[in-house]
Amino acid sequence: MSSWLALFASALAAWLVLKGPASRKPAWVRRICRVAIAFFLYSGVLYLLKWNPFWTLLSVDVENRNKLEGFLILLSTLIWLAATLRALLLGSRFPALNTDPREREKHIRRKETLWPFIKRVAIYHYFFTRK
């Protein structure tokens, strides 16, 4: 048995950790889980592409296999890079795009501080500067 199955199982386990205990942890823990998921999926795809029974199942000849395998490795590398950068850079910056309702409940709205300041200045001006 090849190790691609274990890598896909590891990605599933990391996803379950992300949806379970890590959902209440800080953002950097969730980012690490997302990066781990992307890495395990990417490694699993690479191992699957090197697994000979996969290509015999598709019945591809040797010349076309090399071209197709190279293209699929390039494509999976680009997808992995995009997923990793998205997990690291974006994270939970956009809470409206997050589908987890617990995250929306934790989101604290920005407190407006301009209006109380205007009221204090107006009251001060009214009581202390009139003649």
C-alpha cells in the first residue's frame, strides 16, 4: 500500500481538528491547521501521481504519462502554493466570508468614538465659553 492514502487521512484528521477543538483557538492555530491540510493534500496528490497502479487504472501509455504527470505536478504545485498563501496571508481577515457562525458571534463591532467627543465639546462650549 502506498503512503498517499495515509496523507489524505492526515488531511482529513487535520480538517477535523480545525472544525473541532481548534475552532475556539487563536487565529494562528487555525492558520497552522489550514497550512497542514494544504500540505497533506499536496503531498498525497504527488504520491498518488507516482503510484503505478493509478496510471494502469487510467491506461495511459508511457509517453503521455510523462507529459500528463508533469502537467499535473505543475498544476497541483500552483494550487498548493495558492492555498498556502491564502491560509497564511488572509486567514480570518474577512469575517463576513467565514461560514462559521461562532466566528460571527465573536466579532466585535468597532465602537464609534467621534460622536461622544462631539457631544463633550458642544457641552463644554455651551457652558464655559458663553458670555
